Amino acid sequence: MDANKKWLSIPKEIRSQLIKNVFCTNCRDVVAIESFTIEDDKLGIVLNGKCQQCGHEVARFIESE
């Protein structure tokens, strides 16, 4: 299964929560991720994007069930 299919297999409400729950090392806080790409990982998927507040690069790993 490709990364996008894995991402879309997660319920919409959960995806929304994951997008809003990314740690930014620059802001030192939990932020929302924007302009993200979805990459496949052997253990799940990775969202790579930018912090909505400061634009710093952030990533969120999501483990497959």
C-alpha cells in the first residue's frame, strides 16, 4: 500500500487531529503542519511539512496499526 492510501485509510477526524499535533523545535510547542508531503516508511508513514506558526520544517511519524 502506498503512503497516500495509508493516510486516507485513517478516519478523517483522526487525520485532522494528527495534522494539528506536530512538535516544532523552533516554537518549542505543538503546532499544526502545513504544506506537507506524505512519505512511506516501513513502520508507517511520515508527514513532512512546515510549522503553521513559524514556517520551520517539521515532521510527524504515524505508525501503522
